[in-house]
Amino acid sequence: MKKKRAGADNKLTRVIAIAVVSVVMVIVIIAAFTINFNKIYGLLLEKDMEQVRFTSCFVTKLISTEIENLQAALDLKKLDYLILPGTVLIIPERGNVYMMLKCSSQ
């Protein structure tokens, strides 16, 4: 009888020890995260701001390119050429890049 009781006590002690160690580990992890939260938040904010800067530069470049293309189209309209509706114009630009404009009936 005593051996069975000693074995049960040994298992109970082992389960309690594992539970206590688990709780202590969770508390340590939460404390470490809480202590380092500002550092982690600062790093995440810095990376987000860097991404915003890159996106801003990309959008600015995209819009300026579109404005340049539209300005070229307006400069072309200033010329007094007869352009039939539906005609596709090929306008040489920087290097070997070409812009195609489809003229509408206006």
C-alpha cells in the first residue's frame, strides 16, 4: 500500500513541478516582452516609416512621369497638324522608349 501511495505522491509532485515551471516560464516571457515593448514598437514604427518613405518616393516619381507624358501630349497638341480621329501617334521620348497616343474625335 505504501508503495502505491508513494508512487502517486511522486507523480503528483512531478505534475505540480511541471505546472509551476510552466507558469514561471510564461511569467518570464510576459515580463520580457513588457520590458522590451517600447524597443520592439520603435523598431516596427521605424520600418513602417521607411516603407512609407519608399512608397511616397515611388508615387511621386509615378505622378511626375505621368505629368511629363501629359505635358508632351499638350505640347504636341500645340502644333497645328491635322490629326485624324482614331490615329495612333508614336512620339519618340528618352532613349528608345515610345509613347503611343490614341487621338479621340474632338
